[in-house]
Amino acid sequence: MESARSKLGLGAAIGAVGVLALLGLAGLAVVYTGAYNVAATEEHLSLTRWAFDTTMHRSVRSRADAITRAAEDATPAMLESGASLYKSTCQHCHGGPGVEREEWAGGMRPRPPHLAEAAAEWEPNELFWIAKHGIRMTGMPAFGPSHDDETLWKVVAFVAQLPAMTPERYASLGGGAGHGHGGGAHGSPGGMATPAPAPEAASQAGSPAR
Ligand code: HEC
């Protein structure tokens, strides 16, 4: 009796290990055969998209909980400098009230969402966490390595107000024409209007032929 039962247990254990091994092999096959299409011209499967999204939201929420900075009222000066940083570092991907993201940013998968809508889903501490740490494997950069916390809180103060902001107010903040390419003006691809890829391109152009 005893031994029959333990044989059954052993059989089940071997079966489970076998199934796991097969799953592992199937996973390796996908990795090595190139079966998975990484093209950004393809949309994610809805299951993949759901898994990414949910993972991202839960991950940000649980980490941002540790940031306990009392919400302070955004002063006009904060908004001004937050706006000018937003327009020079975020707008080409995320657009703004009355301003579309650059055409090339629409080719990213996932596409950077319009923050004028998406920002409403996040608390300020979560926006701060995202801006500081970025989101791996999405193209959302981490701004922590290049900007101090004070600066990032200013962008956050500005971003938090985007959902309620009119295009006119958006256009009037952050030095207006300073960095922006003028409301709605389309940067021509390859033209001078796209500052982002410049550093790398410049350093390649500047280096002697390899
Ligand atoms: C190179 C393009 C790019 C730049 C520049 C960029 N982002 Fe993003 N951002 C993304 C992408 C891509 C995502 C991920 C979208 C997803 O996962 O659905 C994202 C996600 C976000 C999110 C989460 C939105 C959501 O609900 O999914 C916030 C908030 C955000 N970015 C804020 C910023 C801020 C603030 C800046 C400027 C300091 C900035 N981003 C600059 C591409 C960019």
C-alpha cells in the first residue's frame, strides 16, 4: 500500500519535471530559432501587451510607494522650468496639448502615450519614479543619471497638470518658441528639427574613418 502510493508520488514528480523541461526547451527554441519577430512594425500580441502593461504598472506602483514626498503646490516658477524641460526632452515622444509627438516616435513599439491623457493615471510620486528610472525595454529613458531630483520634480509638477491644460496655456509656458519647434510644426525627418539622435551621430561623423 505504502509503496504503491510513493510510486504514484514519484511518477507525478517525474511527470512535472518532464513538463518543465519541455517548456524550457520550447522557450530556448523560440530564443535560438529566431521565430519571434522583433520588428517594431508589428503590434504586440494582446496577451504580450497585457503582460507588459500590467507588469509595468505594478512594478512602478510598488517602487514609487517608497517615495514619500509631500505634494507641494506647483509655483509658477516650477511650472515654467518644468515646461521648458518637458518641451526639450519629452515632447518629441509624448506630445502635449495641441502638439503631436514627432513622426519618428510614432514608429516606436510600444508607442509613447500622449501624456496629456496618460498622466492622469499616475500619482506624482509614480511620475517621478518613471522619469527618474525609465522603463526598460520600452524606449522610455531614465532621466535620473542626467538630471537631479529637484529638476525632475519640476517636470513632474508640470506633467501632472497636462491633463487639464489647454493648448494655449501649454504653448505659453516654458519659453514658448525657445525649444519647441512651434506648435504643430512637423520636424522633417533628417532635417535640423530632430535634436535627439544628434550626439551619437555627431560623434560618429567627427571620428576619423574606422
Ligand atoms: C525616446 C522617447 C521618449 C522620451 C524622450 C520620453 N519618453 Fe516617456 N515613455 C516613452 C515610452 C516608449 C513609454 C512606454 C509606453 C508604454 O509602456 O506603454 C514611456 C512612458 C512614460 C510614462 C508612463 C505613461 C503610461 O501611462 O504608460 C511617463 C509618465 C513618461 N513616459 C514620462 C516621460 C517624461 C516626463 C519624459 C521627459 C522627461 C519622457 N517620458 C521622455 C518614450 C519616451
